[in-house]
Amino acid sequence: MIISMLLISVGITTYSQDATTKWINENAYPLQPDTAQSTEDLHFLKSELKHNLVIGLGEASHGTREFYNQKQRIISYLITHLGYKRIGFEMQDKFLEPVNAYVQNGTGDLKVIMKDMVLYNTEEIYHLFQSIRQYNNRQPAFQKVSIYGFDREEFAGDPFNRDRLMAENMIADQSKHKQKTILWAHNIHIAKDTIIAQYRGMGYHVKQQYGAQFYVLGFDTFNGSVTVISQDEGLVSKDFTAPGESFSEMFSKASHPTIYIPFNKAPNPLTNQQRDITNIYANWTESRARPIKPGVDFDAILFIKTTSASRILK
């Protein structure tokens, strides 16, 4: 009897997993590789972001090459097709002010400007800034894209209030410039939910201000390597694999290695589920996962099955 019950349980679980994978294959948007020059595969964003004012682009780590490259592709599309003109980074504004001068007017040497950006001092972000500079070269002053940082050095000493303060900076900036805005931050900060994370992240506070006009795209991966900060070695590459029974493992079974999974398509078998996605902090830690609820924390997930460490700018 016990064996029979176990077999029934396994059968139900397998059917559920197969049905979920089928739903993902039918409803997710396959994306081109992160190195693709074309953005033709991103036209679905026009309907996804209808009436949107602020979009948050997350990342499961601050050291993943493919995250950075796919974000560059999305940012390019948002700028050229959907009229986004302001980009805020989870970084101190003192680092972004000279970057903004560069992308606006070509002032300075970008490699020198970026040398103190630590995990963001990468080839991928260098190319992002260069692409924005090239776009701005073709635009009149009022159409140029601008960059800023919503973090501050003094916030580091107040971690419980940091997210609220970053959100206040972002909201004040958007109110001043009145432009469609892109936010670049770690998943842990940009997620809308407060229950699972057990604190009110930046995304929670931004949602209170903008409601349905705030859309959040989280980023996830199953395995690969990542650049992190080591107390003893500085910037190093570490290998990882997501835990079993996680959303990351579930997404890895999809037919395509890189997919955009919207959670607004009903019926959605992921609704009300709670599982882990990959979560890697700037410093390497033993815990590399965090639970989410699809459609609550994030409006969509961009999943890349295997990712590699970002490349530090030489």
C-alpha cells in the first residue's frame, strides 16, 4: 500500500512538472543569444509594457555576462522603440555623474571613469555605455538618454532603510525629469514583494508610488560561473548550480535555453507557487537562492540556462 501511494504521488508530481513545462514552452518568448545584434525578438515588449512608466531590470547577481548583455539588448529596444530616456543604477551617483557626462557629450575617458566601479567595471557595461553614447550622438539635446545613480554612500550604514531611501531618490528623480525610466538593480532590491523577503525592498516602495505603471523583470539562471568579491582574493570567478526543486531547475527544462516568461498569461500553473530562484550576492556566500512568488515579486522572469562570469574591464 505504501509503495502504491508513493508511485501515485510520483506520478502526480511528474504530471504537474510536465504540464508546467508545457505551459512555459507555449507561453514564454524564446530570445536570441545575448550576443545578438538584432532586437527583433523583443517586439512583444510593446504589449507587455503598455502604459508603463518605470521598468525594473533585475539580476540574480552583479557578475553575470549574459545578464548584462541581455539587459543591453532590452535597454536598446526600450530606448529606440518605446521612448525610455532615463536610466537609474544601483550605484552611488558620484560614479555615474562622469559616465553621464560621457554618454551625453563624450567628456573624458570611459575606461578611466569606470575603474572604481568594482563589479560594474566590466566589458559588458562598458559596451552598454558606449552604445548609449552612440545613440546620443544622433539625437538633439532634449532626446538624449541620461544616466544617474540612486544609491548613496551613507545608505550603506543603514541597511534596513537603504531600499526605502533608494526608492525615494528614484521617485524624486522621475518626478523632476518626468521621463520613462529604467531601473537597474539586483533582484533582491527590485522585487515588489515584502512577505517572503521579510523586509520592504526598493521595489515595494516604487510600487506604492506607481502601481501598475511599474513593471519588474527579474533575471534567473540554472548553472555556470559568476564574478564575485572575495575578501582574500578580490574579484574572482565561482561556479554554481541552482538547487533541485527550484524554479531555476524547472525553467531549465524548457525547450529553449534563453526565455522571457511573462506571468500575466492565464491560466498560469505558476500562480501561488513559491520556490527558489538563483540569488548570488556581491560577496560569495553559502546561500545562493531566494524564494519568490511569480506575478507577485516579478511580472516576468528572463531565464538563461547556463551563464558565465562577467569580464572585468582591462
